[in-house]
Amino acid sequence: MTATDVRTDPKKPGRAFAAARPVRWGAGRVSFRMHRRTALVSGGALLLAALLLLVSLCVGSYPVALPDVARALFYGTGDRLAVHFVNQERLPQALLAILAGCALGMSGAIFQSVSRNALASPDVIGFNSGAATGAILVIVTFGGAAASVAAGAIIGGLVTALLVSALASRGGLHGIRLVLIGLGVTAMLGSVNSYLLTRSSLNDSQNAHIWLVGTLNGRGWSSVQIMAVALLVLVPLALLFGRRLRMMELGDDLATGLGVRVNASRLALTVLGIGLCGVAVASAGPIPFIALAAPQIAVMVSRSPGVSLVSAGAVGAGLLSAAHLASSQFFTALVWADQQVGWIRIVEESQRNNLLPVGVTTAVLGGVYLAWVLFKRRGTGTA
């Protein structure tokens, strides 16, 4: 590696990272720059997500051996119960975990880069709550078809984004102001959501409560199809704005000097981030932690100078896949622990097949991560 292949982190002068290298396809007609470690981290995270998907197809209330999983996937033959569990229950939920995790990770990367604040993720600054409000309105008003819930979540997120951005941009958009205003809007929308639930029917209220926790349980191919179509549209657009996003991280003045239309780019990126967040919330509920932590974990592991949308999406997919697998096996693990200890009874044997909502798992992890970020930045005067 030559001297020109190394750059110094301006925030930590003693720390160096490798410069991005150009990648060219089609005799140079398609080219982009990528850090080697970023590519390795992205590939490793996607490989982990694929392995977790394979494990999730095998384990559960009805264990299926790996050869039977292969037969059910590729040929649709074998034990009818195995075919049903693999193709109709476990596979769509595992795929949805990967797709929703990717959407949340990229959404978090966009908002953290635009605001230049590590805490400015959709679940912290209120966009998830806005999407949840829009989805609840659809559930209690129209019954909650998958496509209409997705549309309601995206519209609710967009309206909340406009409100938070308008309140936080007076005198310039500052990260700490955005976070504080977002927390206030989140609290207000939580009250609105609670009121809507009290005015709905018992059945709609139960459905909305289950959805609000953030869960992949019971999700089918319709949710996967909505997520896949949305990502096919939103992800290429987000990657198209990725170069502008990296330049905007240098500051508005410098980005403008480099030819970036800052205000228009920020608006477009905000809309894309809300779209990614909204479709994930509509499909799986307001799952916390993933959008907050995935971009920063990707930066720490890859040691890149800024947030990469690709690596953030890949790490988000891996995190949510891991949380989904852990949640699905939580009660099974408790029953096993009871059997090993003998003298303590946490759950009954009949609860072995219960499924913990993935939002509960990610909320616990998110609380620990948020406390760690605040502890790490103590005394610095920054959020």
C-alpha cells in the first residue's frame, strides 16, 4: 500500500483508514469507488444473514432437517408439515427480516449522514412514530389491508418528517436540535396512537397492539412482495444520491462548492429515507434499534471515513435476522433452562412454542446501545 492509499481520520488524527479504490465494469462505462473493508463487511453481513435464514428454516416448534428443507424449497416435496412450515411460515418471515433490516439500516444511514448526528435515526427522531400513526389510522378506519397499511405508514412518516424538519431547521439544521424535537414529537404521537386505540374496536385494537410491538410473526408472502417492490424502487434511487450524501457530510458550504444542490439533495434524501423507513414499519411494525445502530456498527467495523449505504443496509439485514432468530427461540431456551436447573420455573412447558415479538428483542438491545453511545460521548458536548 502506498502513501496515497491511506487517509487520516480528521476526528482522530492518530487513526488512518484505507482510501476508496475505483471499481470499473463494462470497460469503464460503469464505475464507482469502494473501500475494501466496506466491501468485506457488507459481504460478511449478507453471508451472516443468509446463514441465519437457513438456520431459521430448520429450527422451531416443528424441527426440519436440512435435507428436508432443501427438498421443500426446491421441489416442494417431502413431509407436508415440513413443506408448509418452510415455505409458508419460516421462509417469508426470514426474507422479510432481511429486507426490512436492509431498509431500516439504509434509512438510518441517510438520516445520520444528513443531520451529521449518530442518534438521528428514524426511531429516535419520531419518523417511526409518525409512520405508526398513519398505519394505525388505516387499521382502525379501513381494516388494515397490507397495501393500504403500507401507504398509510409512508404518508404518516412523510408528514412527521415535514413537521420535525420545519421545527428543527430554524437557523440551520443542527443534529442535537433535530434529536430533541424528534423526541418531543415522538412523545406526542405516542399519545395520539394511544387515543386512537381507545376509540377503535376490540379486534382492531388487538391487531394494532400486536403490530405496534414490531413483529414478524404471522407475516406472509404479501408483506414480502410489498417490501421487495419498494426496495427495487427506493434502493437504486438512494444509491444514486449516495455520492451527494458523502459530500454533504463535509458541510453545506463545501458541498455547494463541489456542485451539490444541498437543499434539493437533502429533501430528496429525506423522502427516500422516509420511504425506506415507512415500508419497513408497514410490513413489520416500528422495530427499534436497527436504524440507530446498523450504520454506526458498519462504520466501526469497516473503519470507513463515513456512513456507507450499502454496508449499513447489509448490517441492518444481519442484525434483524439475528434478532428474529433469537426471538423465535426465546421461550424454547427458557424451557430448556428450566429443565436444566430443575428448582426454578420461569415458563411452562406449554409455552415452548410461543414466539417473542422481534421488537422486544431489538428494544432491549437498542436501550443498551443508546446508553453506550451516550456514555462514550460524555463530556464532549455532542450527541
